Amino acid sequence: MKDKLFARPGRGPFISAHRGFSEDYPENTIPALAAALEAGADVAEIDIKLTRDGKLVLMHDTTVDRTTNGTGAVKDLTLAEIRQLDAGSWFGTEFSGTIVPTLDEVIAWSAGRLGILLEMKNCPERDPVFLDEVIATIERHAAQNFVFPAGFDHPSIAAIHARRPDWSLEIIMNCRLCDTVQAAKAAGAVLVSLEPEYAVKEDVEAMHAAGLSVLTTLLSIEHGRELFAMGIDFFEANDVGMVVDTFKRLGLR
């Protein structure tokens, strides 16, 4: 998977499922990831938080309130408490009983069939146990070729790079920097995730020249034509079906 995705920019483009196939399935759950794989995604972006007892679970928000039937901050709940929650019925009754998966479970489920862009939600706490557990979990499954740590907190990415310099890492940005290449190099990243409004052709060309791959969000099929012309490597969306349709119309799949 690593050789396929990051051997060089321009080898794609690839399909990334944002929190799994979250348009039609409850985000950050095994059903959403399974649907993304079946639909044709190459990778899925998932979010992880650390529980009170030091376990990594899939959750985007600081609290469990929005996507489960529970309340409270993830950092204040144990894994056992979170496992009692229903993570599907908020999205639809047909998903009632869906559990919040652990990172261990997701990696074991994937087994390299679906690449994982692992967005680390380790702020504002920045607990050092978080990074320790990320590294330990990936190595426990020998998954460093298909699980790629990512985040907005670039020093955290740099810290992993210092400890595991051969791993492929991703930085995420919600602005346009004067020198994105330098930011990526400083963090030891090989993939840069941009918000679509900050995806600019000349910047993408500079990143490609530096050996970096680029990901951004696909907004529509017509937008896909612009992104393809720009050379974007990873097209990401909640609606994996829309990305698949876009690729078909562009003759990419």
C-alpha cells in the first residue's frame, strides 16, 4: 500500500473516504469504512481520540455527544464506558447498536485492504501517551505501510518523524502558507492535505517538484475536472460515490 500510494506524486489519483463513507453511514465506524472499501476508496481518513485509560478510539469531536447516545469528553471516559454507547442510531435506526471502534480493531479489519489516513485529535491536551500509543498500535499490527499518521498539530507529526523516520506522514492545513514545501519538510511529511479553497495550481506544482503528494476535498464532479487538471493526487469526500462517478467521467477508473 505504501509503495502504491506514495512512490511518487502523480501516481494516482486516489480516492479518500472522509471518516469512511460518511455521507451514507455513521462516520468513523466499521460500517462506514466497509462501505468505502466496497465503493472503491483507496484510503479512508479517520479521527482518533485518547480515552481516560489511554486507549485510542475513533471519534472526531472532543465529546461523544454528537455521534453517540452518550455524553461527556472522550478524555474523561474509559474504553469500557465508550464501548457501551450506540454510535449508529443518531444517523439512522438501521445502524442502531453500532459501536465506537478502537484503532486496533480498524487496523485489524483493514489488514491493508484500505489505507488509513490517521488524523490525530491530540489537542489541546497533547498528552505524550497519545503519540506513544499511536506508534505502538501501528507497530503491533505491522501496519506502517498502510496506516499514515496525520494532523493539524505539525510538531506532533515531526515528533513521530523523529522516532520513525521511515514512516509516511501527512500534514493538514486550513490556510495557504507562503512555503508549504518547507512546512511539510520540517514535519517530515510526504502528503499535504489542503482545504479546497487553498488548493492552488502553482503550489501543487511546487509540492510535486519537492516529491510531495497533495490531497484536497472534492466538492462536485465539475470541481473534479479542475482538481485533475491541477494534478491533485488524492480526492476526498464524505460521498465516496460522487468521487467514483467523477473518476469514471474523467476516464480514471
